[in-house]
Amino acid sequence: MSLFACFGALMSCPDTVFLKWARRLDPVAVFSGQVVAWLIIPMVLALSFEVGSRYLFNAPTLWAYDMTFMMYGSYFMLGAAFTLQRKGHIRTDSFYGEWSVRRQAMVDLVCYLVMFLPFVLVFAYIGWGYFYKSLITGERFVTSPWMPLAWPFKAVMPLTGVLLLTQGVSEVLQSLHALSTGEWPDRTAPIAEAVSS
């Protein structure tokens, strides 16, 4: 059997192999998004504590500002894969919305393969270097009188890269599914599966 015949057999299947693999990868982004969402609570508490201490008691803290910017940066970066999974990133779809599903899938596929995945690979690689150097040197933020360790915050960069890479592969697989079937998969299925398990 030729490669083209195998690919044709995949394309005729309503629930393609592409979609099956994408559905295995999507819960990673969903789970990470659900976990990361809880970072908003300590971030708001630290910020509220700082505002109360500073303006009510005239006793600002050394740590609250640093904790807030570290948690917000982590919240923003680690939530990116979930946002991608939910199609929550800004998209200029002046033309895209009018295209057929197959044409949308082809454009998405090319964009993910040519622009997104190479960027994410470079981001994860460089982020790992920053994290590793910070870890082995015991780097601290010298801009703060509190001088917290930098490596826990810098660990967010390679972790974000891995999460985005995982979701990017899922998006490529879903684009291949849409290209082969002419339909986009349902995005709510992975959420229901992740919540119920």
C-alpha cells in the first residue's frame, strides 16, 4: 500500500487519527489552564496586603511587589497554552471568517508549521538556558531589597515553551483533521473530559 493510499484512508475516516491524537494532547493545556487560574488568588491577596500595609498602616512590605510581578508573569505565560486551546488569542479574521474550513485549516497549518512552532522551540530552548543558569548560580533579583531567588520565576519560561509546543502540535493535528474532513473539531470535548476525570 502506498503512502498516498494510507493518507487517503486516514482522510476518509470521520474521527481521524489526527483528531484522536489532538484529543490526547488537549487535556494538557486544559489542566494547566485550570491549575494556573488559581494563581490569581495569591496574586490579588499579595497586592491587597501591600495596598493595605502601605496606605492604612504606612508600612510597605519588601516582598509584595516582587511576588505580584512574578505571579502575574507566571499567570500570563503559563495560561498561554490554555488560551491557544480555547482559540482565545486575538485573530484578525477579516478574510479568514469567510473562507471554507479547508482553506482556514491550510492557512492555520502553514502558520503553525512556519511561524508558531519554530518560535516556540527557540523560546523553550532559550528559556531553558536562562532557567538553568539561574538555578546553578543561585541568581537573585538584585533590583529588590528582598532579593528573591530568580530560578523559580525563570522556570516558567521553558515550562511555557513545553506547554505551547504540546498545544501547537495539537493545533497542527486539528488543522490536518479539518483539512481532511472539512469540519473543525468540537473544542468543548477535552474540557468535559478533563473536568470529569
